[in-house]
Amino acid sequence: MKIVCIGAGPAGLYFAISAKLRDAGHDVTVIERDPPGATYGWGVVYWDDLLDTLYSNDRESAQRIRAESSLWQEQKIALRTDEAAYLTGYGYSVNRAPMLEILASRAAELGVRIEYERAAEDLSEFADADLIVVADGANSRIRQRYSEQFGTIVDEGRNPYIWLGTDRVFDNFTFDFEETPQGWVWFHAYPSSAGVSTFIVECQESTWQALGFDRLSDAEGVRLLERIFARMLGGHTLISQSRGKAASWQRFTQVYNQTWRHDNVILIGDAAHTTHFTIGSGTRLAMVDGIMLAQKLFEHEDVAGALKSFDEEGHAALRVAQAAARTSMAWFESLDRYTDRNALDFSYALAARHGRQPPWRYQRHMINQKPMVRKGLRWANNCRRVYRARRRGETWR
């Protein structure tokens, strides 16, 4: 089968890998508008469920991704002062650039052609392809061109945010909420590579304008954020430049499509659907899309049947994640409702933002703040992590 994949992000590259693993006879070409290594941004987070999936699908690339990843323990939530509360758990984070380099290298090993610096504006140039996979992100130009066929609905979140880095290395996933005379500004941060952490700042629109971010230069805006978060940065700096491009303020793009298929064209990853960054699922869902589409092509004799099955099952599986993402985004857009609380109650509201919780969850949250309980939970989580790592054949570190 001749397959053209537009977009060399996690969705497109991992689909290409998964398709070649299932049938090496596929002729797969990945087309990318940007040059190699031109990804912008910092780290992405994931959990053991993704590692389990990656190891079972392609051990070679999974090992390389895990080797590039950092482990973080607990979530720390600081509100206004040095007082903080903690949520139990652990996760992993990896810098986006080396992750894409790993996936591109693995795809090339399997015989996938990757054509960088080639723009795909019209599907007519791929008329000889049996399948066209559109994986060029939330702002997909191909999807925009065929928006009526896909039933595309795109809107924006209300809060401005900016994706930065910092040379302060956080050991855990950290939320910090700071009150300024103009309103609340907050960040969440986590380690993403040696000596660098990802640092995502968010605030409400009224605060953003009152602080002057709509008028400040890139450098002035970063310096102001360093002053706002000076206590948590502890003398460290924020980094705006990522591979030569300064970070800019954005608003989250919500993408929904009534269908992901049109003729022999299929949308995957952020081109098909987005989930708000506060639930940390975008990369996982993109890579799972790639696996699922490759498996459907393997199971069905005809492309149309494979795309239909992928579309129907994918939409059904995504409903819970998208509902959680919308709820999470709405909670942060209405943050002022919760900031009159102490750090313990505020952190519980943040943890419970996805829906109703039984009363005993609050009691457990309070108990979990005790140092000895936290130490025990970290030990238990570490045992669980080692068990899962060994079960999937990972060399434990």
C-alpha cells in the first residue's frame, strides 16, 4: 500500500513506525513542512500506561524514549506563600526535540522516507496514494481546506498561556499560583531534560492585559515573569528561545471533527482532536492514534473499512478524555472561585476538578499531607514503578 503521511510530529512518525512494523511492504512517506529538528517547545509528560503501550508496540523506540526521559515524584501545589500541599503519584517527562529525533530515526530504520521542508497544500498532488494520513497538528492546513467534509469545529480557550523553559530543575511536578495587584498568574513546571525544566505560565485575559503582556517585548515579558515567580525560581532564569525561536503567548486551540475520514484521507493526533495541556494527554493520544490506525489497516482488507472502524472506535474512546480536558480548562479559566482557600483546600479543589468526589477522598487528601505518610506513598509508588518496568522488560534505573 502506498501511504503518504503529512506531518512529522509524534502522531505521524509513530503511525509510520507502526504501519511498517505490521507490514514492511507498505510504501510510507512522511512529509514535513519544517526542517529536521525545528520543533518548538519544551517537554511533554506521560505515565506508565504510555510506556506499557510503547514497549508492546515497538520496544526499540520505547527504550530510547525512556532513556531520554526524566522521572518526577509527587505534584506540589503552592498558593501565594511558601505553604504547599502535595498530591501523590509519579510520572515521566521528555523533551520534545529528542523524542522526535528518536521517532524519525526509528522510522528511517524501518524504511520510511521522510521529506523535510516540503509543504503539502493540496491533496491532489498525492492522487496516486492509497491512503493519506493528515497529522500536521491543531492548525492543520489540510483539515482547514476540507473543513466541511470533516465537520470541523475550532475554538479557543479564554486564558493566555506561554510555554517556556527554566534552568531550575524541579524534582516534582510543580504548580505555583501567585497573586499580583492585577490578578493571579500561575505556572506548572516539570523536568524535561538535563539541567532544564518545562515552565508553562497561564493567567486570565484581564490579568494578562493589566500586566501589559500585550504590549511588552518578548524579553520584557520574560523578565516580568521572573520577578513574579522569583520566590519559586530561586535565582534561576526563564528561557524563551527554543531552537532559535522565541516563545509567544497563545490561547489553547480546541479542535473537534464530526468525522476524521474523507475518501482515502484520515485525520490523526491534534489535527483530529485536541485535549487541554493541563491533563497532559496530547502526546499519548497522538501516538495511540498511530498504533490504532496501523492496526486497523492490518486487520481490514480494504482501506475504507479500516478508516471507518478507526473513526468510530476512536471517537468513542476519546469522549472521556475530551470531557476531562474541557472540564480542566474551565476550572483554570474560573480560578478566582477557589483562591480564597488555604493551600490544602485549594489543592484538593484542583485535584477534584474533573467531577464529584466521595467525602472520604478529602479525608485521605488531608492524611496524605503528613510527612511520614508521604514518605510511605513515595516508597509504594516506587515499588509499583519498578514492578511495571520489569513487567514490560525495561531495565530498571
